[in-house]
Amino acid sequence: MRRSMRSLLVATAAAALVLPLCAVSAANATPPGFSSADKDALRNQAPSDLAIGSAVWGKQQLTDYDPAAPTEYQQVLGAQFSSLTPENDMKWDAIHPAPGVYDFASADALVAYAEANHQQVRGHTLLWHSQNPAWVTEAGAAWTCDQARDVLEDHIRTVVGHFKGRIYEWDVANEIFQDTWDNGGVRLRTEANPFLRACADDPVALLVDAFRWAHEADPDAVLFLNDYNAEGVNEKTDAYYELAERMLDAGAPLGGFGAQGHLSLLYGFDTSIQANFERFAALGLQVAVTEADVRIPLLEGETGPTPEQVAVQAERYDAMLEACLNVTACSSFTVWGFPDANSWVPDVFPGEGWATILEDDYSPKPAFDAMLRSLQDATPGVSPRRG
Ligand code: 9MR
């Protein structure tokens, strides 16, 4: 049976009127309207050194934010999560739409909302082959490496500098390795990524400098590599492990490795995620689950998943969270948005869906309940988290 979140939400709205709005440093400080005894909020049950996040599209969901009259979505977002990742607002096409033109409006709205709700922000992302504006994809085709470096350096220094002190983790480089099935197999995306392409003679040197520019612009942000199909020990994460070693040897301020966690019930679950996290942690890096969702192939003629599918989905979300709880270097666990109505999945994978942890009326799915239980069972306070 579903549990209603309505009473929880009413309390938030009322308290938001009277509490001062201020940023806090602790990931799981109690947000307006919540007591630390609240047992229904993921953020309140998490160990204090583990941020529990969600992606949110600020342009669609937060630009109208009024602390005195939050939408139901905004209330749930504030109630449940201690960290936000801009689903699209800090990507190149949104924030740097033309040469020399930066548009921070929706990203600023997101950060302001986060601070008002005592949440941290994960920046996403500075170097990617996708969602680049036309001027990058067009001009980029003819860039020399020096030209590409100049454009990237300006972008990183400007964007990271704009949010200096307000972002705790940055996905500096996103999806920079191809998949096993791509032409040429697992190797750096020196074709699809315009910056890596221009500097294909020494792409690692570009990556080292990208991290250095970001670090100089905000020395307090922990700087991540981030990718999908990067949960378990596999060919792609072997390549990341080698890259991380090379970057660290070269003095890059690399601070973290993020496994996105986009899973599908069409495939098995690789249980080596904890072992994978442990090897990156042994390099001195933080690790994180950065974009968790578990999509379900919906059967022909069915409006929703079967009870068995629902149970497996809950197990998978929970297994990713457990891996994070078991590795003290895991600093954040982020779900890739909610509810299903906001999910990217059906647009990209026709026939699959129901991928998030909350129903469209914001009531919890079994996956939410499983995560909440695991957080409640974890040792409160700092590491070690498991009793
Ligand atoms: O969820 C994002 C969706 O709204 C965008 O249309 C899409 C464009 O590529 O990007 C989605 O987010 C992606 C993230 O930035 C990187 N990892 C994969 C995510 C899902 O595609």
C-alpha cells in the first residue's frame, strides 16, 4: 500500500514561511520544516557524510520558486534530498549558447533554490560530446588544439568561477570513453567530443588541464570523471582506472569517480560495483552514484510493471545504494529525477519506463522504501556506516 506524503509536505510549506533562508555546509542539515526525527525523508536518514541527491531541471521546475508558496514538486524535492544536480541547466547549450555569451539564469535559480532548502549542488557538466551548442559543433570541426583549449579554458574558468564556493562536486568530464560496441571499442571519444578531437594527439594533457582550470576556479569543489556502464569492474572502468592513475601521476586535481547508474531490467546487474568503488577509493578518490534510475520494459498491453519487475527494481536501486554505504569514500548518491513524468527514459527508450523512485503523485515506490530502510539501518554520523 502506498504511504501518503501529504502531511509531510504541509509541514514543509508552513515552516518555510518562518525559517531564515541560509546556506549550510553540512550535507544533511535539517531543511526548513523537518525535524531530524523525521523518518520518511531520505535526506534525514542518510549518514551525515553521504549526500542524497536528485537531478532537477531548474528551467522547468525552479525558475518560479517562491519559498512562501512552493509547488508540490518543489516541496518533495526539498524534503527528500540534500543535494541537487542540474539535469540540463549547466550544460553547454544552456549556459554558453553563443561565443562569449553566458546565460546563468536557470542555473542560478537552481542554486538559489538549493541554498534556500539547505541542499548542496553537484555541477554537471563541463566537457561532454552531447548537448553542445551549434557554434561548438560547427566551429569545433575546424579547431586546432590551441583553439579548442582556449574555448574550453574560458568556459571552465567562467562557469566554475561563477558558482565558486557553491558547488561541492563537479562532473568535469562526462562520458569521455566510448563503449565496447562503438567503432574501435573502449577508447577516449576523440571523434564525437569536439575538444578531445581537436587535441586527439594528446587528449590526456587536455583532460589534466581541464581539471586544473576547474580547480583554480574553485579549489573547494571535488572534481569528477563521470560515465554510464561504469558501475562494475569492466572494460570501460578498467580504462577509467588507468586514466585516473595517469591523470594523478601528471598532477591533475582529480578528486572523484562517478558511476551514473542508469540501469535497465533488460540486462543483468553487475554486483562488482562495490569492488569497483573500492579500487577507485584506493587511489585516494571519492566515488559517487551520480544518475541512478532503473528502467523497466513495459509489457505489451500493460499500463504498469509486474510485481516481480517492481521488486527487482527496488533491489537494484538498493544494491547501488548499499555499495555506496559500504564504501566510505562514496560521497553522494543521486537519483536521475522524479517522478516518472519527468524522466528522460521514455523519450530515449520507447517501451521502457517507470524508472524513478516516486509515483507521479509523489507517493513512494518500493524502491524508495528499500532505500529509506537501508539508510535507516546505516550507522548514523560518519564512517564506518555499517553496523
Ligand atoms: O536527463 C537529461 C535529458 O533531459 C536530456 O535531454 C539528455 C540529453 O542528452 O540528457 C539527459 O541527462 C543525461 C546526463 O546529462 C548524462 N548522462 C546520461 C543522462 C541521460 O541521458
